[in-house]
Amino acid sequence: PLTFPPPAPLCYLCLPKHLFLSTMKLALLSVLASTAAAFAPSQNGRAPTDLSATRAVKKEAAPKKAPKAKAVAPDGLVGALPPVGFFDPAGFAAKASDAELARYREVEIMHGRFAQMAFLGFVIPEKCAYDGAFGDDFLAPTGRALEAFNTDPIWLALTLGVLSCLETVRLIETEPGSRTDAKIESIGWRPKSEAEFVNYQVRELQNGRLAMLAVAGEIVQELVNEKPLLVNLQDSGFVSF
């Protein structure tokens, strides 16, 4: 029978000495390298945690908001004065048409005129009641102008009725755009200079705005402490009479 030599044993011990040492060194280096790699931080492929993501977001600078554009007064509309300028925080002028904006200005002027008359309607009767010009029962018992609703309801109703009739006539005889025409320019009150006439308009607007705030303050204060306006001013040291 045919016989074959036994196969060479697959063993590192059968290798020559210098090959055996080289092989062992390579195996040892491979083990050490794999061990070190296990403890090395991974640069790619690691999902960020919630904490790291939060820190990253905090480090990013928030985008700056664009500054809000200041409202600009439409052409021909007076009343924009420093430091406030064209005061329109609610944006009514930006949303309104030219016709609506003109109506807003007319309404503001008329409210300012009524407020100026209302201010005098508070001060003059209360001064008369303080001096006793119309008897002790005038605006009694507190001497406030608001007492007219209790002491003289008929005269108050007549006054309000006359004002309502005058306002109705004004609305009938005028058209939108000319509601504020008081028919007094013909007696020579309007200045000849256009620039001076603009100053007159600005003064009327400012006085009307101040009067609206003043009348609101008068009503609230007299309702709170039940004292006439002049008495409140005297107690505060603003006036002396």
C-alpha cells in the first residue's frame, strides 16, 4: 500500500526560534492595541446625551431681534413732538387709510375741545361753591362738581341737551374732513403765516390732550376722596386761596 508522510504539525513550536519570537511579539502587540482602543474615547458614532445637547444649545448665541421701526407721522399730520414723536403704540395709523386717519384726528381734536370746557366746568362751579356765591346749598354737601347730578339734575339735563343739539347741527352742516371747522377763522383769529398756523394747531392738540388727562384725573380723585378739586390742590400745597 502507498504510504504518505504525516502532515507537518500546525504548531508554533515547530517554527524556528526567531520566527516564533517574532510571532509572539506581534500577537502581544495586537492584544495591547485592542485593549487600549477599548478605553479610548470614541470620536464618531456616539449619540449625544440630553445634557450635552442642552449645553450645545446654550452656547449658541441667540439671534438678535431686528429693532422695531419707529412710527412715522403721515404727511400733513401735525402733533408729533419730541421726545415721544409720533405716538402710535397700538399701530392705528399703520392700519388706517387716509380717510380713517383724518377722522381719527378730527375725533381727537373734538374730544380735546370738550375736555378743555369740562375742565373749566369743574373748576369754576367748585370755586363758586367754595365762596358761597350761589348759596350754601349749591353743590352741597361736598362742594364737588359731581354733586350737580344730585342737586341740579334739571339744569344738568338741559345743559347736556343743548350740547347734544349743537353737536347734531355741527355734524349735519359739515362733512368728513371739515368737522373741526368752528367758523371762527373769519373773525381774524387765523394767523397769516402758514408756519404759525401749524403752531396753533399743535398748541390746540397739546392742550386738548392735557385736558383729557386732567378731566379723567379730576373725576377719579373726587370719586375716591369726595373732595373738590381746589380743596385737593390746596391740601397738596399747589394753590392757596
